Amino acid sequence: MITVEKCTEHLAGMVRIPTVSNAELAKMDFSKFQQLHDYLRVSYPLIHQKLKLEIIGRAGLLYSWKGTGKSDQLPLVLIAHQDVVPEGDLSLWKYPPYEGVVAEGKLWGRGTTDCKCNMMSILEAVEHLLETGFQPGYDLYIGFGYNEEVMGGEGPAAGLIVDTLRDRGVKPGCVIDECGGVSKGNRMGYEGMIASIVVAEKGYSDFELYVEHKGGHSSVPPKDSAMKLLAQAIIAVEENQFPYRITESVKANVEASARLSDDEKSLLLRDVEGNWDKLLPIIEQDPYLSALFHTTTAITMASGSEQANILPQRASVIINCRALEGDTLEVIQEHFEDIVPQGVKVRLVKGGNPPRASKLHSHGYDLIQSICEENYPGIVTIPGYMLGGTDSRYYSDICENVYRFGSFLSEGNWGPAHAANECIPVDILTTGPEFFVKFITRY
Ligand SMILES: [Zn+2]
């Protein structure tokens, strides 16, 4: 049985184990992940009896539930991440971040919303289905990585899980991950309910622009210093933005969202192609729209010499890029090389190509939509688009239908992810597992 009490207890139990990730593997405490795995084993006994469990990489979890073979559907993969971001300034927390406190109708703590609730949601649903004797006709996999919050760190766990599936010839028909979900009365000035099924996300990459120089004493500065060249490069990047353009997933997202309001801008956004000339100046002025319609380049870090009276031998800036589909790492690198002054070199620090956008309609997408319509009559479905990134991007390599759909109902009263006072109302905790019970049984 799926009950508020059980969902709350299990999520609180997970939150009490601080599975904080770090970009440096050596700085991660994997004993905490071990503790979490032990906790899951006790909390979800049937899953651990009936499903095959493998540890992937240092602490990745891959559960396999063999189907009866009676369904023609390709395998279903449900994913989330075990890791959380650090708690930050403890004094800002109303309740301690790792005690799983229930107060004011909410469960408080790091990971309650991002995204141990998604782990709970999936596990609760599968445990319940096992209790009822259900077995899927298709193969079902559950994958939980351990370094989503640090962009995969020194080796993305989600990538390792995808490699494992690929090596075994598993071709998923649908993947469901965190983000998106059902919201009520708090989005874009629209009072009704919205189901956001996120179909695409931007690509993440960091490039370094650097200048190497002979350095020396600052009392005898050269005519063209490293910093001068670098400054020219920075200005060139700012003045040569990637062009604005329309991609299918952004267009679908923006047009569907625009139908929820009727202000002047929304009316134009309902037909992005038809109104492109009028929209361009609006997009340029609006940082959010701007980010949707082109590859962004944010200059975020700079370094020169170590001391005020030393000329730098190496001066550099980091540009964090968020790429639209089509702008590969090569395209971005060439763009920078074309515009920076001579003497400035360009180097990819890390990143990947933007993942392929998922189909706007498929068995999986349509099923999410129909369950939402059944659960919340009158709900509007929007194909979502994410400016940030999730573990989903690795799965896009092996599946055309990767959807970020968080399964819970949100009424705008969750505590913020990645900040102090992250919390989730307990009375909606069954909405996630109940969604997955329907999805798994009808897929
Ligand atoms: Zn997350």
C-alpha cells in the first residue's frame, strides 16, 4: 500500500543520510552511499528480493526487473540521482538539513526535492506493484547515479549505467528522469494546472581562453600585455554572440507556454516563426528568452598572476557555454578561434554536445499526458525545455524518448532546491508513486 506515512518515513530516512557529491572523487564519502544502499535494502525488501541489483562504478545502482515478454514495448528506464548538493550555511536552515524533520506539514532537508523524492517515488511504486504480484510484460530498469550535481565529476555515474545498458544491447523505449512535473497555480501567471514534460536540455561546456607570455617584473610592462589580449578576447566574445535561431523543441515549448497568457508578448510567441522579426528585439532584451533561442557564452572566471607586481605568464578566462542543439563542441571552439585576437588560444576544459531532443510525441510522452489528464481534469500539457542539465543527457544516446517528468504535484510551496530550507509538503508525497504505478502498469 502506498501511504503518506510510508512515503514520508522512507524519504525522511534517505534524507538523513548525507550523500553529498563532490567534483573530485577523492573528496566524496562513499560510506554514506553504502549506508543509503543498506537503508534501501531494509525499506524496500521485495525490490531487493525480486529485482537484480548491480553496483555500477563507485556507487551507482542499477536494478533490472525482467518482464514476462508478453508486451512488445521496448524497455522502460526510470532514473534519479542519489547525490545531493552540500547544505551550505547551516544557520540559514529553519530545521537541520539531515534530520528528516516533519514540521508545518512539510518534510525538511537536503534532497527532499532534488531528488531523493524521485527515488522514493519510483521505489515506492515498484515495491507496491510487487506486493500486488504484478510483473511487467516488458523489461524495466531503475538507474540511480551518484554525481549528477557535480556534472558527472571525474566520471559520470549515469554515463556508466548507460554504457552498461548499451553493452547489453538494451534499447529503451522510454526513460523518465527528474524535473518537469505537475504544477498548480504558480506558473507564468496561469492559475490552472500544468503538466510539464521536459523534452530537451541545453549542452554544457566550459572553454578556456588563455594567453601565454614571458612574464617578468611589473615595473617594466610590455606594450601588449597578456591581460590586454585577454581583454580584447573577452570583448570579442561579448560582441559576437551566437545567432538566435529556432529549434523544434524550444518552439514547441514557447508556443505552448504562450497559449496560457494573452499579453502582447505571449500573442507573438504563439507563432514564433511567423512573428520572428518582431520577436527578435524582444528576445534580445529578455535574458530568459535569449537563453532559449541561442547558445549562451557566460564569462565566469578569470586569472592572471599571483601577485600585484608580477606580470602574468599565463592569463585566462573560463567561458561557460550552454549550447542549443546543433552547436557542437567543435562549432563552439571554431567560433571562439575565429573571433579572438592572435595570441589567444582556445581550449575545451570539459563538456559535451547538446543531447538530442526527445520526440514531442511517443508512447511514453502520450501516456504521461493521458495519466495527468485522468488525475487532474482540465490540465494543460507543455513540452518543457531546460536551460540546466540532468543525468538524462547520457540516456539520449540510447533512447529517443527521454522525458524529465518529476511525477509529483507541486502547488508552489516547496522549499528551494540547492538552497537552505529545501522541503516538500508531505500531503503530496503519494502523488509521485501513484503516477508511477499507473505508468508502469499501462506502459
Ligand atoms: Zn537533481
